[in-house]
Amino acid sequence: MIKDSSVANRGQIPFISLVPFLLMAFGLAWGILALFIFLPDQMTAIFGQITGDHPLFFLAVYAPAIAAFIIVMYKAGTSGLRRYLARTLLWRCSLLWYAFLIIGIPLIFYVGSAWKGNLFTEPFPFPSLQSLLIALRLASIKGPIEELGWRGLALPLLQRKLAPIWAALFLGVIWGFWHLPAFLLSGTQQSAWSFTPFFAGTITISLIVTALFNASRGSILLPALMHFQLMNPIWPDAQPYDTYLLVGAAVLVVWFNRKAMFTRVGAVTEVISHAESRMMPRDLVSGKGKNC
């Protein structure tokens, strides 16, 4: 038993790793964007105008994932990194969650757009199938990659100290604040948005994603899928009404998962799993099992 315990603990990511993770995630992303904010002429002359599709903007977006990779590699090596990345293959969860991801999120945008009054007045934004496919590809390889850091490493570490509800709120504040420099740069998508409703939205989304994360026993795949759905370019513009509807959805999610959200029992706290069976929900359909 002593030998097994030492093997199980080897390569685990300590809670204190949250500090270098945040320093790297903020340092890389904010450092890149700060150069364009404070030295716009010099940076534009060297690298070109910053946009949401610029390689350096992608690098900034990937900062949480890069930080997580560095920490996992440093603490657990390549074998630990493989086990960490194996969480991107976890897909089992209640069918209710899949209904929310596949049907519920689009419904939020369409209802929000109807509420806003532009559901039938704004033309489809893509003139060709090719432009639509390009937009979908960019959406799939941009924001969802963040989840390798936020839900891949930060959330399980926070849940070692906090109940999921508080871990979700704390991470939501960090996550929203991390996006701030993008709102200060012309040329980025965020520059046309208001930061306050976006910030409220990240906290709201963090609550929903945390419940999904624990229900799926630490899946990175499903939070990434939700992230993609929330920025899917097919859905109509529903701001700020989509945020209002997401707040309502978050209230319902927290209420129906209140036992799991307000206690640490069943909360996923491992960054690198050593027992695959502990990461799988028992009841895949009803969601009434111990782990879902």
C-alpha cells in the first residue's frame, strides 16, 4: 500500500502551482497585447496590424494552455502530460448536458436575438460556404484551447480548497479579467463589445462549466465544446440578451446541482488522473449516479 501510494502521488500537481500558472497565463497574454497597446506603431511596423486572427493574438489566447503544459511537463514529465491530455477524450455525461450543449445554447442565442429584435432583420454574415467553414475552423481552434488551462489545471486545483460554487466564481473573475487587454485594442473582436456584460458573462459561464466539469469527472473536451458553442459564428448576435438568458440558465444549473456545487464531495481535484474509473460517471443517462 505504501508503494502504491507513492506511485499515485508521484507527478501530482500541487496547489501552489496555481501561482506560476496565473503568472504565465497573464504574463504571456497581457505582455503581447500590452506591446500593441503602448507601442502600436513599432509593433505594427514589425508584425502588422493586430486582429483577432493575428498569430500573436492566437499566442495570447493560447497562454493558459501553454502555462498548463509547462507546469504539467515540469512536475510530471511526458507521461504525466499524456495522462493530462487524456482528459480531452472524456465524453461521458448525462444526456441532459448534451441536450444543453447541442440544443440549449443555440436556443439561448436565437431567443436572445428575437428578444433583441434582429432575428429576421440581419442577413447571414457569411457570403459563401468557404467563408463559413473558415470562421468555424478559427472558432474551434481559438477560444476552446483556453480550457486546457482554465478547466484543465486551474479549476481542479481551486476545488482542492474551495467548494465548486466558490471555485467557479473565483475562476470566473480571473477568467474575465484576463480578457481585459483585448477590449483596449482596436482590431480585435472584443474592441466592439462592452466589458461589463462580458465580465458578468464569464462569471456566469464559469458556474455552468464547473457543474459540467464535475459531472463529466474532469473532462476538458466538454468544457471546450461549450466554449466553442458560445462563440459559434453561426448563431445570431444576441448581446446583451444572451447574457441575461445565460444568467437564468446558470441559476437553474446551480439549483439542480446544489448538492454538488456547495460541497467538495465529488469535486474533481486531480489534474493528472491515476485512476480512470474515478473519472467516469456511473449513470450516463439519468445523471443520478454518484459521479454525475
